[in-house]
Amino acid sequence: METLKDIINIGTSNNNLCLFEGQYNLKNGMSYNSYIIKDEKTVILDTIDKEVTDIWLKNLQETLKEKEPDYLIVSHMEPDHAYNIGTLIKRYPNMKIVGNMFTFNILSAFLGEEDISARKVIVKEGDILDIGIHKLQFFMAPMVHWPEVMVTYEQTEKILFSADAFGKFGSLDTKDNWLDEARRYYIGIVGKYGMQVQALLTKVSNLDIKIICPLHGPTLTENLEYYIDKYNIWSSYEPEEDGVLIACSSIYGNTLEAAKKLEKILKEKGINVLLTDLTRDDWAESVANAFRFSKLVLASSSYNAGLFPSMEQFLIHLKDRNYQKRKVGIIENGSWAPSAGKCMKNILKEMKEIEIIDPLVSIKSKLNKDSMEKLKELADNI
């Protein structure tokens, strides 16, 4: 896929991949982008994942023909982008490797004893690599989402090569909604590092950006303010929508029945509400939707004097991604000694700026007249 005449995406997609990073379910595979800039000097920006090496090497050869690249820029050392650095080192003995100090610290662990000291070009914040018509400026993006990450701004065509930022799940030929899969990708993988993403957005805010080229997902060429605004919302932990996610973890269906009752009451009040069944639905999507909405209701069965595992895992995922600035309602169920409510509150206490919406609805096995009244009261307070 050509980005511009002399800036070419030689990446590809793995349509057979169903699990990313060993934990994120993929509906439509995954794309991996790698770019070549042809100028007085020839530059490769990042390599590609092991599983699609053959296709990438074919694209590389067809693009370069007999020409040897002068530089390889390493934006990110994660193996889905850096696996083939060693391949290029062996193939092109005169090629220089451009990275920052942290890049080479991590790269040495992957390459082992191989000495690349003569090939290193170490860049710092704001440094520019002049390759002819194109000028490449580097901005450090530590912990977005590894410590060595940097982005590259091409000054002539005004392109931001954004590393993992602005990426999404799905192959390049997938015609899905960018927002949903980009949100799930961002919250799942980068969500913990909102402060660092805010720092990067501040750095690039004064750049004149016409195109964003991420390492995953489509090239972004229009309405860039929309994508940047989403990243600003996500990384500042503000909700995208005023609404409620009801996250339910039910053993035999009685807790789910209560969650559905609450969903119905809220919809009748004109509230924007979504119900997710944590025992069946994709966990990463449920986590992303918790960040999407302004309010959250947790409905869980008690289990072994504690919390049902799917709810416990959900809350741990939220905590690990810095979930904050939300109002949360709680529904617990337990046939003789309900424990879920206390357990959920204890985990929520570890998160920032969480306001509990009263009352805590406690159910003994099934909704009855008293717990139904509490459920209605919770709906009113929501």
C-alpha cells in the first residue's frame, strides 16, 4: 500500500492470527506496518512480526530492488515490529541502525553477542536525520508503551510515524469501525500509561500533521483531529459518553436477571446503557466499554466467601489500566452470606476518584420485593 510516491508501506496482515499478545481475541486478524522512504538515502522504518516475515521480505525486495538501505529506524523493540532486525543486519552489512539509548539496551538482549556498535546512530529528543528532500525528526515517547518508544515526524510531507499510537486490531482489508477496535487496542495495551500519552500529545501538538502512519492499522489521512481527540480523552481518563455499563458476573443466571432488570429500568428512563456478561463476552471489550461510559454498575455473585472469578479478573484489568474518575453502583448476590459487594468495594478503593452510588443492592439468591425496591432506588440515583 503506497502512502506517497516515495514513502511506501511494505507491511502486511496476518489474517489467521486469532490471539494478540497471548490475550487479546482478534475478530479479523492483525496488521503490521513497515515503511520505506526513498530519497538520497533510503530508510526502512521498523521491521515486522515473525509470522509474516516471508511476505514482508518479498515486499521489501520488490520495493528496494538492488538498492541497499542506508538506515533502519527502530521505533519500538516489541517483537511484532522488531523481530526481523537481525535479518536486515545480516542482509545489509552497511546499513546503520537508528534508535535511542533505550532502544540499544533492549536490542542487545535480542541480538545476544552480535556486535553492532559501528552501526549505531543514537538519537535524542528533537534530533533530525536529513536524508535528502525528507527530514526525519525524532520525539521520545517513553512508556507508550515500552521505555524505548519514539515517534518520527517527516517534515516535508508532514507525516507522523506514530509507533503503536493510533493503531487498532484487525487486518488492513478489514472494513470495521476504527473506533471500537482502536479503543479496545488502546485501553488494553496502552491504557495504564495515560500520563505518558498526554506528554506525547503535548510534544506533537505544535506539529503540522497531515498523515498519521501507525505500526498497526490503516494510514490516517482525514479528520485527524477526531483521532487525536479520542487519544486525548482516553489518556486523560475522561468518559467518551454519558451512559452506564452494567458488568455482570453470574453463576446460574439470577444475578444476570437482576442486571437485565436494571438495564430495562434505566432504558425506560432514557439512559444510555449497555449490559455485558463477563462470563461470556470478550473481556477486553468489556474493559474498554467501562472506560467508554461515565458510570459503571458491577453485578456479581459471591463465590467461596469472595468474588466470582470473572468479576475479580475484570476489576483487576480495570485497576491495572488506571481506571478512574467514574461513578460505580454495586449489586451483589449470595444465598446465605453475600461477600461480593465487600470484595468489589475493596478493589475499587485501590482506584482513583471512584464514587460509589448508593445503595448497595444485596440479593439473597433471587430478586425479591425488598431487593427490587433497592434496585429501583439505585436506578434513580444513577
